Amino acid sequence: MSREFSKIKESLASWSEIRQLLRGGEQGQLVPVVIPKDRRGFAWIALVFLALYAAGSLTLYGIVAGVALLAVALVWMWRRAIIEIEEGTTGVRSRWGAIVGTLPPGRHYLWLPWDRVDAVVDTSTEIPYSAPIVACPTAENVPLKSIEFFLKFRIVDPVAFVRTIGAGNFDLVLSSAVQDAIRQRGRRVHTERAYDLRGSDVGDMQEALNRQLGRYGVRITGANIPDVQLPDQYQQHLATREKVAKELSAYEREWELTRKRRIDTLKMEIERAKKTRDARIVEVKAALNKARKDVARMLEEQETEAQRVRWEIEARGRAELTAAENEAKALRRLAESYRDNRAVLQYELARRRLDVGAKLAENAPQPLVVRTRGGSEDSALSTLLLAQLLPRLSANGNQAT
């Protein structure tokens, strides 16, 4: 990294050296402005006087020599009046030392000796400028080893540039403005974030520099911070931190890979478990469908068996009902016949009773009255005797009949 500011200067050179100085600089310094050496003079006037003197002799040779000298003087004047401005540059024209305008690229003719080109300014090239700032303090007042600031500028108004400041003074103004801008930026950055300045957005700095340098006819076309160097001790500290951070990052990556591998394994196991579960669900559904079919078949068989048993019970019930009805009818008929027979039997029984009663009345024994002294009530002795005699009397009566 360059340790020195770029240098801007203006040079005095002949017209043949202007192109090389504007494009390549001089001894490592930038040369945006070249003051051309005026190659014109008044020697052609002497030739004019000689031509007039020769022609004044009024001889043929004198007139011829005078015409020749006058032609040489005119050619000399014409050649010295030619001004060629290189492409991409602008000439600053002055008259009697006062700037009166500019000359665009191309060939121009300055016939009068007091009409001249004071400077040739490069107005198309974006001139690079490097500014390494040393010992720039940060927000914690830690001096950074260096901050390299790089910018490109272009001269957009050559008259304002030449008239107001010039290349030498512009170098001092630009370096001072760049240092102020960089140090202000460094003061807003913490030391540990100093490396963030590399490639950071410096658009605000570019705008501030344009506001400062715009009155000189210069416009900043680009700027950046390509490099930042911290103090050696702090660099070692940051190197240790970076090493630890790299190890931590490596560990985190390793852990992330391990975690992903474990997650993938778990996902595979989950998928395998899902497939197993789905297969078991299919098997369970098949078994459930089979069980449902078996249950439906058993229910159908049981229903058929129940229907058959119901039909058998109904048939047996109807048969028993029919038998009971037949038996009831037979019993009813038997009862009717029995009722009729009973009436006849009762009639025969009643008639026989009458016959028996009549016969008994005819052969009935005479009553025997046994009286006792004890009064009108029967005694125990009379009762005993009566109980013994009555059966005998009844037996005799039956035999007689």
C-alpha cells in the first residue's frame, strides 16, 4: 500500500511534451495542467524589414529577394500561429495576460503575438488520487495505523481551476479536505468495527468534497476506502479473535452438520415408523374388515338360526295350540256328555233314594226311649247302650230288606 499522498502539480513544457505530461505525469506526480512554452516571436518582422529593404533597391534581384523574404516571413508567421489542442484537453486563452476564453480540441490560429494559450488543462480524464491517512483516531481514541482513501476527480471548469487555485495549491487543498473527511469518518467508527470501513459507502464524503471543491471547477467522480490497517497489538488481538471466531464457526458448522445428520436420521426413522404404522393400519383395517365380515356372517347365521328356532317354536306352538284346542273341544264334548249323564244319574240316584227311603220307612224299628233319673238330659250309660243297639238294629233291618 502506498504510504504517501498523490502529488498534483503543473509543469512548463513545450507543445510536443504536453501530451506525455498530461497522460503520464512527471516523476510520479500528477500533471493535470501544463503551461506551454510560447514558441512565437518577432523574428518574422525582421524578415519583413529585410524584404522591404531588398525591394527598395529597385533592382530585379532585390525585388526577387524581397518577395522571397516576405514569403518566408509570412510562412514563418503562419506556422507560429498554429495552435493544436489535444483531444480531451482544453486550452485557456489569454490576451495581454487576461483570460478571455477557452480553446476546444483541434487546430486554432493565434495571429497576434499578445494572443496566447496560458495553460492546457486535462478535462476528460478522471484523475486518480490516493490519500493514506496515518494515525487516524477511532471513537475510542485508538489511533489506526492507516486508512487509505482513494478518489477520482475531473476538472470540469478549466478557467475556474486555473484562475482561482492552480494545480499546486489544489494539491494542498485536496489533501487537507480528504484528511478532514477521513478523520471525521474514523471518529464515528468503533475500533473493533474499523475493518468495516473497507469498501463502505462513502457517498456522503464524496458529496461533502464536491461542495468544498466545486468552486474550483473540480468534481469528484468516485471515492472509496480500499484498505484499513489497525495497530499491531490490536491486529494481534483481532487475529486471536478471528482465530477463535473461525474455530467457533468451524465448530458451529460441524455441529450444524451433526445436527442435520441427526435430524435426517430422525426423519428417516420417523418415515420408517410412519410406513410401519401405515402398514399396520392397513393390516388392522383388513383384520377389522374381516372381523366385520365374520361378525356379519355370524349374525346372519344366528339370525337364520333364530328364525329357524322361531319358526320351530311357532310351528310347535301352533301344533300344541291345535292339540290344546282339539283337547279342549274333546273335553267340552266330554263335559257336555258327562253333564248329560250326570243329570240322568242324579235322576236315577234320586229315584233310588226315594225307593230306599220308602223301604226304610216301611221296615224302620220302633224307637226305644230310655229315661233316667237325673233329669231330662241323657246320661252316659244311656248313650252307650244306644250306641251299641243302633248298629244291630240297622243290620237287622238291612237283612230284612
